[in-house]
Amino acid sequence: MSKGHHVRFAERAGARVVAGAIVAFSSASLLVNQAAAQAKPPIKIGFIAPTSGGFAPSGEECILGAKMYFEEIGYEVAGRKIELIVEDEQARPDVGLTKAQKLVERDNVQVLMGVVSSAVALAINEYARDKKVPLILSCDAGANELTIPGPLANPTLVRTSQNGRTPSAAAADFMMKKGWKNIAVLAADYAGGFDTIGGFGAALCKLGGKITQEQYPPITNNDYGPYVTNLDQKADAVAMFLPGGGGLRFIKQFVEMGLKTKLPVMDIYGQAVYEPFLPQLGDSSIGIYSTLHYSSAIKTPANEKFAKAYFERTKHQPSDNAPDGWVGAKAFADAAKAIDGNVEDTARFIDAMKAVKFDSPKGPIALDKYGQVIQSMYVRQVEKVGSDYVNTPVATYPNVDQFWPLSFEEFESYKYRYVDLKGSLTNCGKVLEKK
């Protein structure tokens, strides 16, 4: 073999060695990267919601809504798997707190989510704040003060569902526009009831109306006959907040006693006309107004897609609970993605949560600087469409923040908290008294 052939052979052999080395290095790098991705620990979310008791339907819908979104993204974000651990709060503060402690200290979840009962949210809030664990209220818990500067404010908490004030304020505004200025109210005797009906009373007084009567049935009440009999029939209308089946029982007895044709009803939060209850109420539900941040009849592509998928799974239309769960899950995922999945950095994660903006089945979603959702409020009225009963939107209040129709400064200028006004909502002078 000539000298030239030896050189060319050596060059070719060397090139093969280099090429092989490059392939080997690339393969090794790919394996290292895959191993690194696989080594990323999962994000564990502790989902606290009632799956037993009177609040179970709300909890189960909220859980399903969250699962529907997580399924859309394959239970993975920023290269980390998502594990959802569900615990039953039973709508009891002591149980909810115990479950939160178990999730954080035994299951090592990085995030708490869900919560239907305001009383449970209040019980969990201090624990989450002390442990610096992100708490995303994505179900019904609407205690106003959790997202307002003050003693209950929690820098690790955000809420993507609703608070007590905003459906109440929309109800007051709509009723005043209907000419219903003198209102009898009923609210369940617990934290959520005071927040909701207190917000209604403050907005009504601010707009020039008046509450003529307050009644507070126990949250576990089954017989509303005495409350219906006692209603102020000189009022222009009735406003109510009776969750967990209480609204359904009240309306049935209200109709049986012949009052539906005499007193219009505004069901704040749509508890009586909750979608699964409508077939039980039948034609007696027709015409009842409600205020809420959702209706299955919202005509947008996002909602029509969601409502169709939900109906295919459950064979009934969604209430607000399912889209609340969906929105909470999407907000979590968007925020986690924005910080490359590093949800353990609580401060960065909460900042990312407050920055999320997206369209949803409920409408456009954003959060304020305190962590409270900004979204549309809808006034709905029950209509019969074919053989179905539907909460059809008849008025929309877009981009409602937690202080609407007030500024934060005006809201803060009032002397009394809503819980302090129980029994005094008929006195607009006290309701609107300044500090």
C-alpha cells in the first residue's frame, strides 16, 4: 500500500472514530436529559372538598372540573407530573384543618386547592399562612376578608372562584333597577351567609334601597315553613342565600304556600336553582332570578366546549362549581409553567398566579393584587327550553372586582364588618356608617 493510501485510510478511520464519539456523546446527553426530566419530582396538589354530606354535590363538581383541565394537559406541567390527592372536608372546619395538616405533613403536597365551605377556608387559612403553603381557593369558599388587607390576609392565598360580595352586589343593583327597593332577606346562619347577605345589604343601602327583614335559619335546617310564614309580605321581593339543599327546600315550601306569585325571588349564588335541583323544582322554578359568575347557557366557544364535555360525562349541565374547578386548575398550571414548574418557591408562584390572564367557560379571568379573581357576574332567570330548565343570562356585569361597585378606599371607609351587621341590616345608617 502506498504512503498516500495509508494517509487516506488513517484519515477515514479517524473520521469514523470522531463521528462515533459524537454519536455516543449525543446519545449519552439525550439519556442524561431524559433522566433529568424523569428525575423531576411530581407536583403534589392536596385538593380539599366535601365528598360527603349536604355540600358533597358542590365538592364533587369542583373536583371533576379540575380533573377535566388536568386531563387536557396530561397531568403534567413544565416537565413535572401532577398528582392530585383528594380529601373530604365534610364542610366542617375541624375536619378541613385536620385534612390540610395531613396533606402537608404526611403527603408532602406543595399546594393546597379547592375548599367549598367558608368556615373551612377560615380554619385552613392560618395554617397555610404559617406553613407558607400556597392555598388556591378554587371552589365555593367565598369569605370576603381572606383577600382583603387585614388580620386574615394571607400572602400565600389566591382565590379563583368567587367571594361573597360580588354576586350580592350584582343582585342589589339588578333588583334596584327592577324597582324592588324594599327587600326581605334570608341567609344561612354561618360565615358564608353573613358575608353574602352583608354584602347585599351594604350594596342595597348604597344604592338607596332597604332591607325590611332579616332571617337566619341554621345551616342544617330542614323545615322552612316557619320562615316562609314569617316573611314580610309587604316587601317588594325576597333575596336569599341558603346553600347545601336549603334553597331547594325553601323554594318548595315558598311555592306550596302560594307566595311565588306575590313576591319575586332573587337567589344569590343560585343555590335553590342549582342545576341538578331544577328537575325537582320543575315548572315552579320558572322565572326565579339568581346571580352568579357562571351559567351553562353562556354563548361563547370556551363555554360551549366545556359544557358539552361536562354533559357527555355526567348527563347534566354544569353549575358554577365545575368551571370554578377548571379555572383553578388552569390558573395553577399557567402559573407553574411561567416559573418552570418551581412551585416550591412560594413567593414566585403566588406572583405568577396573580399575573395569569385567560379566557374560560366563565368568561375572561384575571386576578387583582390581593389574589382575588376578577370576572363577570351574571343575572340569570330560569326558563324552560324544551323539556329542560335553564338558568339563562338576562344581564351581565363584566370585569367585576371584589370591591365593586366601590373603590377599595370607599370599601375600607365603612365602620362595620358584615358579620358585625347581623341583625342590623335593616338600619342603613349603621350599615353605611364610616369609621
